[in-house]
Amino acid sequence: MKKIIVITSVTLLLFGCAEMTTVLEEVSKTTNTGPAPLTNMEVIKGLKEALSVGTNNSTALTSKLDGFYKNPEIFIPFPPEAIKVKEKVEGLGLKPQVDKFVMTLNRSAETASKEAAPIFINAITSMSIADGFAILRGGDNAATSYLKEKTTGQLKIKFNPIVKEAISKVEVTKYWNPVINTYNKIPFIEKQNPNLENYITTKAMDGIFLMIEKEEKKIRKDPLARVSAILKRVFG
């Protein structure tokens, strides 16, 4: 009788151990089905791709015909510091020339935008691991802010001659000179001569960065904007 009890107990014990092992294995499988933590390399790769997608999409939008001119968010108006010029010469019958001039400001920015994308490459490729995690944990525009910080100085230097050439191509001065010359001939007024190159350069960069920021927010919030596996992994 004792032998039967012992054999039965051992059998139950062994069966219980087997059952427990199976349960533990299943629990282990369940707990390991979630995504593994992001690696440093994945974070950097994902953020570089996000910036590349953002800059490429943004410069494609801003460099097309009417990319600035018909986009109210980045439209470049008559230089604010010369608004008196606009008001005076429009009163003298030069509104068509003023309108043409404003259009050429925007055309200059559109032309210059075609050269902008390559300028961002150095900042994107030189991103450090610390930069990457700061951007990932930052706000909706953290990547754009990083890009601004890293490229604004260089961008101004490189963008200025591009804008100067663009001004020549779209004949900004052809429409600007009659406007400003008419104004400056009016007696008893302070002469005006705003730096159009600096104005267009600044407004063009502002417009491009605004579009990049919008792209970044889309990638962070909209799953459909994550066009690759790494973007889905990092921002999902």
C-alpha cells in the first residue's frame, strides 16, 4: 500500500513539474513577443531618415512653381520695412509693378529652394547618438530645431549667392527699380533701399523650415507618413 502511495505521489510530482515547465515556457513566449528596445543605431538611422524625408518633401514643395507664391503659410510679402514705398507708389498708379515685384520675390525663393536639399545632408549625416535620443524624446519639432541650429549659419552663406542668381533669373530688379526709384524721387521723404537678397534668403529659409516642421509632425503623429520600416519602428 505504501509503495502505491509513493509511486502515485512521484507520478503527480513529475507531472506537476512538467506542467509548470510548460506554463513557464508559455509565459516566457508571451512576455517576449513585444518589440525589443530600440538600439542606438536604430534611433540614429530612423531620425536621419525622418529628416531626409522631411527635407526632401519640403524642398520639393517649396521649389515647384507657386510653391511660395500660392502657399499662404510661406508667401513672401512686400518687405515690411519698405511698406511706405508700396503704399506711396501704388497711389501713383504703380500697383501692377508692385504685384509683379512681389511675385518675383516668391519666384526667387522657389528657384533657390531647388538647391537647398543638399545643404542639409551634412547636418543629417553628422548626427550623434546623444543628438538622436534628444530629438526622439523632444517635442514635435525637435528634429527641425536641430536642423535649424546646425545649418542656419551655413545655409545663409550658401543660400545668398543662390538667391542673388535667382533674383537675376526672375528679373526682380526689373520690377523693383521702377518702384523704388519712383518712391525715392518723391520730395521730403527718407530714401529707401532694403537689402532684397537678405530679405529673400531669410524668408526662403523660414518657409523651408516651416515645411520641414510640418513633415516632422506628420511622421511623429500619422502612421501613414511613416513610409519605411525603420520610421515605423522608431516612431511607432
